[in-house]
Amino acid sequence: MATQTSVTPNDTEGSAYGRPPATPNALLTQVGPGTPCGEFMRRYWQPVLASASVTTRPQEVRILGEDLIIFRDRKGRPGLLYPRCMHRGTSLFWGRVEDEGIRCCYHGWLFGVDGRCLEQPCEPEGGLQRDLARQPWYPVQERYGLVWAYMGPPNKRPVLPRWDVLEDLQPGEVYLANDKSWGTTRDGSMPITPYSWLHMNDNIMDPFHVQVLHTTFSNVQFVASFAVMPKVEFEYIDNGVIYKAYRKLDDGREVDRVSTYMLPNIMCVPNTQHEHGRGNSLAFVVPIDDSHCRIIGTRRTADPGNAYPPYLTNGKKWCDMTVEERQDFPNDFEAQAGQGPISLHSEEHLATSDKGIAMQRRMLTQQINLVAQGGDPLGVIFDEAKARVRVPSGNFYRDRV
Amino acid sequence: MATQTSVTPNDTEGSAYGRPPATPNALLTQVGPGTPCGEFMRRYWQPVLASASVTTRPQEVRILGEDLIIFRDRKGRPGLLYPRCMHRGTSLFWGRVEDEGIRCCYHGWLFGVDGRCLEQPCEPEGGLQRDLARQPWYPVQERYGLVWAYMGPPNKRPVLPRWDVLEDLQPGEVYLANDKSWGTTRDGSMPITPYSWLHMNDNIMDPFHVQVLHTTFSNVQFVASFAVMPKVEFEYIDNGVIYKAYRKLDDGREVDRVSTYMLPNIMCVPNTQHEHGRGNSLAFVVPIDDSHCRIIGTRRTADPGNAYPPYLTNGKKWCDMTVEERQDFPNDFEAQAGQGPISLHSEEHLATSDKGIAMQRRMLTQQINLVAQGGDPLGVIFDEAKARVRVPSGNFYRDRV
Amino acid sequence: MATQTSVTPNDTEGSAYGRPPATPNALLTQVGPGTPCGEFMRRYWQPVLASASVTTRPQEVRILGEDLIIFRDRKGRPGLLYPRCMHRGTSLFWGRVEDEGIRCCYHGWLFGVDGRCLEQPCEPEGGLQRDLARQPWYPVQERYGLVWAYMGPPNKRPVLPRWDVLEDLQPGEVYLANDKSWGTTRDGSMPITPYSWLHMNDNIMDPFHVQVLHTTFSNVQFVASFAVMPKVEFEYIDNGVIYKAYRKLDDGREVDRVSTYMLPNIMCVPNTQHEHGRGNSLAFVVPIDDSHCRIIGTRRTADPGNAYPPYLTNGKKWCDMTVEERQDFPNDFEAQAGQGPISLHSEEHLATSDKGIAMQRRMLTQQINLVAQGGDPLGVIFDEAKARVRVPSGNFYRDRV
């Protein structure tokens, strides 16, 4: 048998031998307490779960690298507490929710949603120093169908913005929240995605992958008109970046698709069926820890029954596909999980089409450094009267504008 | 939709933000070779398994952070050897037990229960220097239905104490040993518990959790009379700590429940049905490694068939319960596993009712430091004539004393 | 109950207490990029998979501590590329194989088997600087039914040797390759073995374990005549070590079994049924990473249908045996996995019968150090005219020589 060589014998260029070590962009991907990006993220209210997911049964949640317990007391108030009972450390996951809060199973200390200790049944007279005790807690509020937490410095607590795309509900409209990272597998089967928030965040200002990944590579995952390679312009807005993707469709119509990224991790993706109109939803790429995120979204709709239909590939939901089928028809999950738990940014070769990603990262870098230096980042609002935020997203057909 | 806030807007106290790093008490929880607590623990005989569990089939056991092989040779002698064959490192787990010891599968070296090398079949003349070879071993002995090992300095080997509650078996009485960590899940389904020995050890001198966890929180897990919050006195004894929990029952009877902790990890819990009489059992919280332990117990009984009935919650054994059912009816396992693999003691807030725990830990700290300084700890006995140890435990009804 | 002690009370020798820390031989077991053994291994062509295993479906392979993607383009050329797309880091595992190479799913960059970037569809004019881009790659070639890679310094690329036992195929003969680590479990069920390559490599020049492990301990796993303890001579050859194991069989016949180890990780084990004749196969102990290896072999045969019959123990394949059955009938897998993921060589006690292992390790150590000092190791050939290598293995019955 003759030797079969697949390569030019003397081609010694570009070998994988001796590659330098590769590293992630730590500034943008480390989100734990005390890290620059973690402190930056903590300056904004972050959604934790959909309101409907928060019940009288205690749940473990991880967010920004912190393990917490979320529950709703029997009077309806949501609470977000440090898990380890301040007394002897047993997790409040094993606690019992009562009218006024949650009671540790071990020695019965009762804590309100604000962490105040209300009972110490094994102590003399129910605990003479009970009022001094407080379980570590975070403030939470509910709006837009979501439970929001503020995990930053108490004296820097901002108001929750009023994004115009979610305000002024019309008769018949409701908010439909989703905390299952819908945008990755599109069947809700993997609520926490096993990779850095930055992978998904990078994806927001990346209109080109829609043409490849979602249209020409893996069949039409959204709509056929995305197969037209767009002309794209990126620009900064006050609190983020937008792109305008212009396409002239085969039927002669011209459409501008405007998509919005807002600090720190917010996207308003227009209707993915390419239908005319303004954006009607927001989604948040919430860091769970350095190597996991959860996409939490909410949208206004007058048709709540059909808001999140699972995407099917050859009739199958993602969770039912084999690895081989996922190789044949990859989607956002494969493209982003395929970058690893945390991508190795030092190896990247950003190109012309990555301009939006570069702009996002530049803005993030600036604002993270600003917070590290003691400043207040863009997009943080302290005055309720100034809470309204304009979001420019939409699909705008030129014959209808 | 109006904003719903669960907390007072300007309440900035007690936030979970900026918590300091929390740490375990390393002195009391690290048990590997060379650690202060590990060396302290090694000064006492420790039970490894029930005698009935040690057979001619080699088993892997971990104890005090060391992986070992336990077996019984075909003449009935238990052996506890370092697993890696001294010749080429193959685990004796794959060895064959013979009359005189265990033979490595790879090259056939045969070792006695005392580690002596008896055969080297591939060597000239069966191994001319065979007598110099010795597989690392620990001395073991059997008593009270248990196999005991001494893992400390050979010249400090004490005698095995003769605890009075286990001595002087009466006609018809036998020892019933249990090496399945019965006291945590109470169905034997998790023989090795996934948390530090100190969690369970702390539990010994904690009579108050019985009222909360075992009676008012999760239904009556032992007996209804435990719902009476006791008056408790703690006191040191020579080699440990005891508590006396006085209760006046609803029927007017008065009962003193005396429970005993002895160095280093020994408990004598009185009858948990609150029946009159002295203790008749001992249990040992044996550290497997820093984050695992195994509770090994033995009791004298004339009714061996019914010694360890599984505890049922709504008709279910623990191993059959869902997580939600365990949340609704937590038991010792949840309370202790809920402290994490190793609790973060720097965060604790010990209160009045934790006095016994504080006393135990103080005594442990003193004795661990004593050993580190070269001393012999309390409870270690070198003279068989002085081996008898009095154990004060029992439920004592005042009308019967 | 009287105390039963299994050991002499005052025997304090040889205790497992206070053992010193044990360590692997790092020089011989670390195989990642930049390590001395890793660089040494990279100077030789290494088999990656059987040719039949390399298809148009991308596969993840790990070799010498590097994660790579292997595939065959639709023109039949095998390719071995760094997995993370040089553009934005998505793994080419999710790529699509085309005529000319593999296309990343995210933004569609197309790479040839030599790493050249052929298309950048989202870039203006298809990528004006496309020719400068190159995905890190390794050269591969096919021969003897295997796909070979050269992962070393490009300017040190040798020729693939022509081992005489595999050359000059006779009419009717074919190569039968196996990449399932056949030699350990002998049923192909664990293609990647979970321990250091050195465990298996040590096994090559260890004729004595055949008598114990494979014959007298676990029944006859090869052939009954191996029960005769051989007289063994070891000797160096130019590029390795051989042994000659002389046996006088019960029927009076005399047989010399010659087995060959060649640098760096090559074995030619003669027919294991002890039949007369020269070796007709080679096997390579390919390091996957420090604690895993894959044995890849190929043999010439005129009977390809029956080349790798699974070995049965009491009628069962290894993968169907219980742990207890594996304890009763251990094989190479148990003996070698039983040394741990990486053996602790500092604890070994090599004896007379380990002479061959010592010779192999000495040669490896010398050659590894030679490469570290800039030299070319033994067994590396740069001139195709000198590529032929003589392999002395065989079973030679003296009445037939």
C-alpha cells in the first residue's frame, strides 16, 4: 500500500505545534463579587426569575456567582436571601415558608423577606437579642412579569427603568415572561446555559450569523428573507449599541431591521419573522457565574397562548435531537456552547463583520472601568421621573413608514 | 402595571452585598494525615466497619482521608492495608484473599494481614529479600460487633476502652452493629454522609433541635414528649460533655434525659422513644475525609431482629422521598447536609441554646492542641486494667429512680 | 466477648502511619505540549484512529493532551485541526464537511485539511485578507489501515517508518486496524483507557505477569503453556528493548518467545496462542493525556473476519462482568487501572523480574533528555530510503527454526 499523504510534504506553515497559551477576556467574563464586571453588573437591577416561577416553595438560584434562596412568603412578597441560616448555617432551602417569611428547619429561626429575624424559639424568651440578627438579603421587586433583584451597594440602588417597548399596555395585552433561556435551544429544555454570558451578549450585535447559521447552514430557522445578506450599519446610542440591517427582498420591498443592545446585558430583538413593527420584548443575559448564564425575557402580547412555540428541526425539539442531528442542524446553542464554557478571546480574529461586537465590548470595557473608579455607569437611573427609556428596535418596511 | 416592591425602599441595612469571605474551622474539620485534628483522631481506635461487613472479598474503605483495603483472610483475621501493592502499585482491591493473606493479581506477591510479604512467585527462589518487604498496614481488632483500627503512631497505641454500657452482656443479649450512618437518613440508604464529621458531632450536644426539627417542624420523628421544650444543663465530664434535659410531661411525670459526648467522636444517645433506662449503645462519627463521615454504631439487644427499623415519612423511606417531600419533612440529613460539605463556621451566630456545642468544640480544640504539642489526649488509655469507662447516658423518670 | 486481635500486640514495624508523600515519575508521564516527554513523543508520527474511523462527520479526539477535530473531506483527505475556529472560537465539531474542507457553523468560514481559509462569506468580497488566515493544523497521512499525525516541530518532521512485520503484504492479506484499546479489556468496550500510557508501556517488557495474571491467577487467558515460568533474557536493540523468554514445554518442545518494544511507545507482541512464527502486528500506546491512553494496533491477516474475537470470562465479555467477577478474574485492565490514573512510582519496589521495565524506562529517560537538549531521538528517520525497520518478534520453536 502506497503512502497517502493529505498535505503538501514540505508545508510547514501554520502548524498547530507551539501555539501560545490562550486566555479569556477576564475583565468581561468574571462576574463574582468584587470582580470589575461583577461590580458593574450589580449596579443594575437584574431579573432573577419570572414572577410565576417564584412560589412558597424555596428554590436555590445562582446569580452573579452567588448562591441564594428565592421564595414568596404566604402574604405574596418575594424574598431573596443568603442561603446559609445565620445561626448555624443550614440552608434555608430546607426551610418552611410562613406568612411572614421563612423558618429554618434546624432550630426554627424565622426570617422575613428583608432578612429580619422574627423568632428564635429555642432561645430564652424567644431571643432577647433577636432584633440584632439579620439574615443577609437583597431587595427585590416585581414588574413586567419578572422578579428583579438589586445586588449592588445599598446606597447606589437605582430605580428600575421603564423601557418604552414594555410600557403602556393596551387592552388585552399581558406580559409573558420566560426564564428558560429560550433563545438558545428554543425549546426551554436548558434553562441555564453552560457558558459565559458574553457569548450570548456578543450574539446581539451580530446580524451576520443570522444569514449563515440560521438560514443557509441549518435550513431556515427564522424566516427565508434572512438569507439576503444585509447591509449593516452600527451606531452607538446613549446606553448601548444598535444596528440597522437593510435588505432589499426578492419581492422588491426594502426593510430596515433595527436591533438594540443596552447596558449591561439587555437586548431588544425585533420580531424574528421579519414582520413590520416596533420591538415588543426585552431579554436579559443574566450571568449565573463565570461559565453559565440564563436568558430571561418578557414580551407584551395579546396572544399569550402561543408566545413561545418550540422550534422544531425535522419535527424534533432540541432536547430530543441526537448529537449527530445537532451537528447537521446547529443552532445558537451549538454555536455558543461550541465556544467553550468561557471563550478564549486572545485567539479571536475579529473581522469587518464583527464591528458591532467590538463596539459592545468597548462600551462594556469603558463602563466596567468607570465603576471600578467609583463612577456611575450609563443606563443607571436614580430618579423615577427620568426612568423612561426609549428602545429603537423594530422591523421597518420602507413602504409602511 | 404598578411597581410592586416587597421591601421598604430606603432600607439599606443588612444587605447581602459585600459579605466578607467565610471560612470553615479548619482546626476541627481537617482530618487527613498530618493535620492537627487528623493526628488527634488517630490517637484513638476507630471503628471501620461492622464485623459482619468484613469478608474475604477485598473492599475499598476511606477513613481519615486515607484510602485503604479491608478484608478478612480465610483464617478469619481482618486486615487493613494500604491499597497500592508495594511492588508495582496495583490495588489490592483486585487481589485474591487466601488462607494467609491477600495476593496481588499482577505479579502474585502475597501479604499477610500484618503486611508481611509471604510470597514473590516471579522472583528467583521466591524472593531472596522477601522478608524485608512489608506492605503498609494498620493494626485491627474486633469487639462489640465492630472492626476497629488504630491508625496512629505505633508507639502510642492505646487499648480499646471498655465502655460500661456495652459490657457484661446478659443472657440472650447480642451486639447489633450498624455501619450505614443510620442516624442521618434513618433508612441506611446513604452509608457515607456527604459532609464533615463535625456537623454530626455538633448535633450530639444539641438537645434543642429535637424540639424543632424532630417534633414541631416535621411531625413527630421520635416521640411526642420531645415537643416539651426542655430545661437543659450542660456539664463537662472527664472525657467529654453531657447534658441533662429535664421535662415535665403533660401527664405530670418528670424525666431527666442524660446524653453523653465522649472524645473524640463518640455519642451515647439514650433511647429515642424516651423510655426509662440507661443507654445501651454507642455511635461513632468516623471522619471519612474532610467532607464525608460515616456513623458507625453498636447496641446490645435481646431483640436483634428489630434493631434498626427504617423511619417512614408518610409511609416512605427517605431514599424514596422526592426533594419536595424532603423539604416538607426535613430530618437530620437535611439539617446537616444543609450546612454544606464543610460548614462555614466563621458565619455562625452561636446563641444560648448552643452552649453544649461550644463546650464540645472547646474541649476538642484543647485536646487537638495538646496532641500537636506532644501530649496524650483525654480518653486515651494505655493500661488494660483501667480500660473500663463509665457512660452516664439514660432517660431517668424521677418516679422510677 | 473477648477481644480478638489479628496482630501481634507489640508489632510496631511497617505501619502505614506516617508514610511519606508519593509521587509519579513526572518525566515519563506528562505528555502535554512543552513537557519533556510530550516533546519527545511529538517527534514521532503517532496513529490517531483507524482509517475506517475517520469519516465526513467531524469527531473530537484528544491526543498528547491536545483536543483536536478529525474529519475526512468529501474528496477523501483526512484532516486534523485545532477545534476552535480561529474567527470567533466555535468548535469545528459543529462544522459541516464539504468537498474542500470544513465550514464553521457560526459565520461560515471554510478551512481546508491544511488549515487554509477558503471562504469568509460574511466579509466584504468574501474576505480580502482571507489568504492570511489559517486554522492551526497538523499534517496527517494514512498507511497500514491507520491515520497518522505528526504533531511536532514542522522542521523536524520525519518519515513514517516501514516496519518489516507490516511490509510486503502477500496476496490475500489485508491490514486490520483496531483503535479500541483491544489489549486491556479485550472486548473493545473502553477505547480510551483511564490511566497513564506508561502503565501499558511498562507491561510490554514484563513477561512474568503473563504467568501470574493471565494464567495462574485468573484461569488461562491466553494459552496454557504460559503457565511454565520462563527463563528470560532482556537486551537492548538499536531503537528499543526485546526479551527472549525460553520455555521447555511439558511435551518436551522448546520455544523462544521474542517480544519487542520500540521507541517511543510501540510494541510487537508475538502471537498470543504461542504459535510458531514471526510477529505480524504492531500496537501503539498513544497518550491521550497524562492519565489516559489509547492502544491502536494493526495487523496483517488473510482472515480479516476473525481478527479481534472478544475474550470471554465464564461466557461474558468484560463490559458485562460485575465488579465482583472482575475481582475474581482480573485482566490487564484491572492490573493497570489498579495502579491509578497515574501510578506513584516513588513507592515502587522493582525486583529482579522487572529488569525489562527498568531498561525501557532508562532508554526513555535518556531519549527524552536528549530531545530536551535539542537532539533527535533514536527511531526517528528522516530519509525515506532508510525507512525500513527490522522487528525481531516471534515465537520460535527450536525444532522448526
